[in-house]
Amino acid sequence: MPSPLSKQSRVLLIAAFAAVYIVWGSTYLGILYAIETIPPWSLTALRFIIASVCMAIVSRMLKEATLSRKEMRISAASGVLLISANGFVCVIQKWVPSGIAAVVIGSMPIWIMLIGWIGFRTGRPGLRKIFGACIGLGGISLIAAGDTRSDTSGVFGVFAPLALCISSWLWATGTLVQRGAANVKSGFSFLAVQMASGAAFVLVISLV
């Protein structure tokens, strides 16, 4: 029998879930309004430039140790993949409603299991993991069921669903690459480099 959580642990657990529900859950809605006035790739670059600066400040305040070369490489590579994926979502939300975007991105655990199994030798996913991922995807689908508006006019509109899938593949791959630094001790430094590298990459795209 696992030991029961302490009161402090329960509070932290609830706070962590609340952060996911509120901060992560509102991301796609926030993007929907932001891209009305800010170009999507510029929005992505701006978001993560600010985030990387914040992470660097916290890292400096905590006096974290310098990342190793391996950690730097993993951080930079995963940052390019993850933040490029986010940029694709910002672009595609001009044609696809936020609810549909959330459903497609909600398939992420399934892609992580499949790509991990095929390309990263993480082993074949068990039935319990597959079942859990499908339940999660089903829950997101129910929440977004009423948000079916979409503009499929033009070339970009037609390929919007494919671009969302590409975003999912990039995010899943970035997540798996990031796992190569699972024991990193300077977490805020890792995040600062990750977000800065990704922001620099998408900033080039936005300028192009």
C-alpha cells in the first residue's frame, strides 16, 4: 500500500493540476485572440523570449550550476522542436477553431508512445497506457464537441489538419528528446536555454 500524501503534498498536487487546467487549458483560447493582432510566428517568438528571460532570472536567483554540454544540446534541440510545434498551432488556429486544435494536440500521449516505441526504443506501450491516453483524448473531445467551426477555404485551410498533426509529431519528438536529460539539476537553466533556442528559431521563421 502506498503511503498517504501529507497535507502539504495534497495542496501542491491540487495546485499543480489547477495550473495545468487554467494555464495550459486556456492557451489555445489565448492564442485565438492574440493572433487577431499579432502575426502567429512573431507571437510564438515573443512568448518564449519573455519566458526564457523569466526562467534565466529565476535560475540566477537560485544560483543554479551551469548546464553540461550534453544538457545544453538536449535543451536546445528539444526547444526547437517543442516551440516550432507551438508556432504551427498559432498559425493553424487562423483556420481551425481552438477546440479542434485542443483535440488534435490532445492526442499527444498517443504519439509519444508510438514515436517512442518506433524511434526511441522506449518499448511497446502497454494496454493500460493506451487505454489511459484514449480516455484523456475522449475527455478533451467531449469538452470541445461544440466547437466545430472551421475555415477550410484556400490551400492553408485544406492542409490545416495535416499541419496540426505535424505540430503533434514535433511536440512528441521534442518531449522524447528532452527525456535524455531526465536527471538535470539546474531545471530553470535548462528551461531558459530550451525556450531561448526555440524562440530564436521561430523568430527567424517570423522574419522570413
